[in-house]
Amino acid sequence: MRILFYKHFSFLLLIWLFSGAVNAQQKQKITLEDIWQQNTFAAKTVSGVDWAKDGRYYTSMVANDQTNATDIIRYNVTNGQPVAMVVAGKDLKVAGSDKPIDFEEYTFSADEQKILFATETEPIYRHSSRSEYYVYDVKTKTLRPLSSKGKQLFATFSPDGSRVAFVRDNNLFYVDLASNQEKQITTNGERNKIINGGTDWVYEEEFSFAKAFFWSPDGSKIAFYTFDESQVKQYTLQMWGPLYPQDYTFKYPKAGEANSVVTISVVDLNSNKTTRQDIGTETDIYIPRIGWTETKDLLWIQRMNRLQNTLEILHANVNTGKTTVALRLTDKAYIEITDDLKYLKNGKQFIISSDKDGYNHLYLYDMQGKQQQQLTKGNWDITDVVGVDEKQGLVYYIAAEVSPMEKQLYSVNLKGSNKKRLTIAKGTHRISMSPDFTYYLDYQSTANTPPVVSLHAAPSGKLVKTLEENTQLNAKLKQFDLSPLQFISFNTSENVKLNAYVIKPSNFDQSKKYPVLMFVYGGPGSQQVLDTWNSGNYFWFQMLAQQGYIVACVDNRGTGGRGAAFRKITYANLGHYETIDQIEGAKYFGNLPYVDKNRIGIWGWSFGGYMTSLALTKGADYFKTGIAVAPVTNWRYYDNIYTERYLKRPQENAAGYDENSPVTHADKLKGKYLLIHGTGDDNVHFQNAVAMEDALIAANKQFDSFYYPNRNHGISGGNTRLHLYTMMTNFVLKNL
């Protein structure tokens, strides 16, 4: 009897094990086509949200499959249900045309009676583009072009909705919507010389804004930048395709070289008078932000020195141009520019963030720059200010208080007390707050779970409704052979704690030896070890794990979320500590019993390509192979705002530039090295790849390289990403 039972149990066990093996085999394998061609893992979201001014409704762009057009739908905030079609895309026709416009984005006027539509958009650089704009009247349901004289940049309604300002051909214009008359404000704009109302290349890239004009609250004035690029040296990209390749030349100030001279002016549209604002006699400075205070005719201007370690807040009387210094902040290393500066409607105070106590926190000042209150405090960084609700006396902000790997929403009152955490779910939260601070949309995700979009009431944080759970994607993910991304930490030989993540094969066997591919970015203030959804690389890493690789990532010193000391230790010595920490990562993984220490590779893009190149040279004994995509190989070739912020000027810190340039260490290369670059990269110039190759040739080092014709820093378009990741996959499979 007992023998029969054991036989029966063994038979059932074999069936169960076989069934499990079959189920495991039935799990689908990820292909590169899934990731980069078929968008198999694309997540749904609530996009194109534009809050109504009363906070009770929001609108969103919705594709209409029946009409093949995009509609604008109004939703009830309290239940997330559609309540009205504001605009039917099929009806957006200009008089005399039977074809509706195909728009990419839209903007309501403040009174919500008019809508600006952007069509035929052409990207220029990272934040800039030109479009054909149209103005739609909600009441009359009529559509008309904003201008017939060429595409426009940055078209923006005045606060009262009566005018639209824009930039064309480096000059500032506005259209009076009642008369439909176009009026020109500036006349001296000229390509590669004078820019009015827009930024030059380096401001757009490094200070993250391109529209450089700002309506006054009453709509009677416009404050605007003028860039004189005359003394900035030019860089030329060769664009391939025609019989004779064409040159594209633009102004690009490399480290240590001359910048544009910036001036700030305010034009009174009623009197047509333009007044230059006094930003001082020193012209070798930066004006990274300007804006209007809550006091009539009072402009705030941020002024920063060339080394970016002193930031001053100027208050300007726009009618006279006279300015006073309201606040002066200094740092031994550098000050990062943010959009955290908020002026209160009482006209008496403003809030700004600073890491002056070692971590990035919020401070309340009066208009004379006297600190009244430190609003937040602790060994954690604030990463973003969502807004200030003065009626409730609350500041909403995102912080890494729970963990450097998480971003949660909090509120605190203007006295610096009654702090409240509003988001509960683990991971990263991105917030879209209604203008009246009664509701907010929470876009939450983790490294292993797609975004969830939910609507909440403020200030309580109470859930109103979940708008998108990505149910279909979650069901699809269960069909694939995936392995969870796991967060870890380890201490280096210098006793520095570093955060990391790993993805192991789903059939991981502790007794086997696995190769490791490390991914790195590592640049100042960045974070890759973050609990957030990253659909592109995440699934490529999963695909490599299916092939038997462990994928890992280490956030080295210099990265964000861990305070000023951790972030700024790399100042004036960029690449030194970061490389040490990536080598320490390789040593840590190499000492694990299930890792083959002779098969550790590394790859990265941009700053990560720079780090990869250093790892393969300065850390040649620890890395078998590496892929550097669009790397900086010598910081002398990169733009001055970014580079000098972290390295000073090369005239003052030559060693900081040269001692950690991969070019300097080319002769140390041992492993297999693949260098990839786009020839049309306006950001990290192809010159970097040429210099690295030249140094490797001089050192008689063999390497592989590939160049994508005319592709920019993102190396994308058509089949480009599929081609790129196919090549990188084959390189890893062959060499690791």
C-alpha cells in the first residue's frame, strides 16, 4: 500500500515538473522587433491633458478611429467620464478647404474661448520647433491661420487671449486677434548673429528652455531675451545625401570659448516703447531664467556668473529698467538651475530651493531677500516643486525622502510644518496639478510595473478614480519570459555605499557562472538606479537576460538623490571618481560566486559613452568589452555651460580636462571596444569619435566603429533604433 502511494506520488510529481517545464517553455521570448519596431510593450497613458481654469474639468487629445482625426474631449474630474467634445478633429477646416488640419498639440487661451493648434511641426533642436499655427474660435467654430508669412516658433496667447506672440526669422511678433493684424516688435534678427525671443543653442540645451519671451500678467507687455551671437564660434555638420554633401553651420560655444552677449528688454505694446533692463556691465554672464513677479511691472531676473557658482535674483522695474539684487546664493562648486522659484500672490514673498544645508530644500524669503523660513529639512533631496496653493497655505513638492530610488509627493505649509506624504504606492510619481489645486493626476510606475494614472483630490490625496491601469500590457507581460529588476547596494573599498540594480536570467542557477553587462550613465545629478518604468532598455536587458546574461547598473558618485556632498565630489575632476566607482562595481560583481569575472562588459550613451570609454581604458583590467554610443571623449569639445559648470574653464583647470579624457588613455585599451556615433549630432559632435579613433590608431589599438549618417544625438528615425540595437546585441553575444 505504502509502495503504491509513493509510486503514484512520484508519477504525479513528474507530471507536475514536466507541466512546469512546458509552461516555462511556452513563455514568449522578447525580440528586438518587439521593442523597436512593433511597440509590443508600449504603455497607455492619459496624454495631452490641459486643465480647465476652474479645476473641475480637463481636456485631452483622443484619436477617433472612425474619422481618422484627433478630437479634444472634456472630462469630468470627479469621475473621469467624458462630458463633451470640445472640438471634433474632422471639423478643423480652414475656410475654402475640405481637409481638416492634422495637429500635434493645442493650447487654450486663459478664458478658454480660443485654441491654438500647432501643425506641420519641424523639430529644430532639443526643445525648439517651428509650426504652422491656427487659431480656433470656440463660439463661432471658425479656424484661421495665425500668419501667412512662414512658420512660427513658440506661439503663445496673451493672458487676456486678445493677442498671440511668436518668433519668426529670429524676430519677435504678435498678432492682434480682433483685427487679425500682424505686428513686428524687433527688426534686427539675423541667423547666426542676433536672436530675439528665442534662445541660442547652448541655452536651449543646458538651461532647458527655447521660448525666450514672457507676457506680463495683464497682457500689456512682453519681456524678452536678445542673444548677440556675433562672437560665438561656428560649428559645421556635413549632411550626407546629395551629390555634393551640404553644410549645416550653427553657433556652438565650446568650453572656454566666447558666449552670446545676452540682454533683457520689455516692450509696452500700448506705447510701442522698449526698455532695456539693467543686468550689469559684465557681459560674460548667464541669465538662465526670467519671469514676472506678482507685483505690477516688477520682473525677476536670475543672473549667474560664468563659473556658475554665484546666483543672484534681480528685481527690475520694467518701466525704468532699474534693478536691485534681492538675493545672492553662492557655492564652493556650482549651482544647478531649476524652475523651483515661485513668487507668492501676496507680493511679499518668494520660495526657492537650495542645497546650502547639504541637501536640496525649500526656503521662504521676503522680497528683500531675508530668509523667513526653511520649509523642508532632512537628509534627502527635493527634486521638483509642483506648486504653491496660497489659499490653503501649502507647498506641493516631489522628494526622495523614502529612498533615493523613489520620488513621492508631499505637502508642507508655509510655516514649514505639518508635512504630509500624499502618495503611497512605491516607485516614482509624476504629478499634474489642476490650476486651482483641487485635484491632481498621479502618473506612478515602478521598474517592473507599467504606469498607473490616477486622479486624486487635494489637499487630502484621496483617490477619486484610476484612469489607466495598463491592464492589457500587464496581461501581455505575463506571456513573456521576464525576470524582475532587483535593487541592491554595496560598499566599495573606500567604504562608499553605492546603489545598483541587477536583472538575472529567469532560470538563474546559483551554481553556474554568468557574464555581466553593466549599463552606465553616471553624469552629474543623474539617476539610472531609479524605481521607474523604462520600456526601451528594460526590455532589451530582459532579452539579454533570456540569452544568459546578468545585466547590472551602478549609480556612481556624482549622481543625484543623495545630497550635495555625494553629487559634487566630482567637481573639477569629472570622470575620476565615477570611473573608480564603476570599476568597484565590476569588482563587486566579479567576486560573486555565480559571476564569471573574466566576462564583465559595460555600455553607455552620451555621458555613459564617456564612462564606458574610461572603463575600457583606465579600467581595462576589469572589463572585457564595451560599447560607447555618442560619447564625449574630450570635454574640450563640449559646450561651455555644461562643461564649465563641473570642470571650470580649461584655461583654469587644464588637468581636469586632460587627465580623465579617454583620448589620453587610449593606449591602455585591452578589451573589445565598439564606438558608435551619429554624424549629424549637434550636441556631442562627431569630432569626439574622430579624436578617439585617431588616438587608438596612434596607439595601434584595434577596435570596432559604426557611424549613422545624419543622425543626431538620439540616433533614431525609421529602422535606426532596430538597426542599432541589433548591432549592439550581436556585439555583446560575440564578445561577452
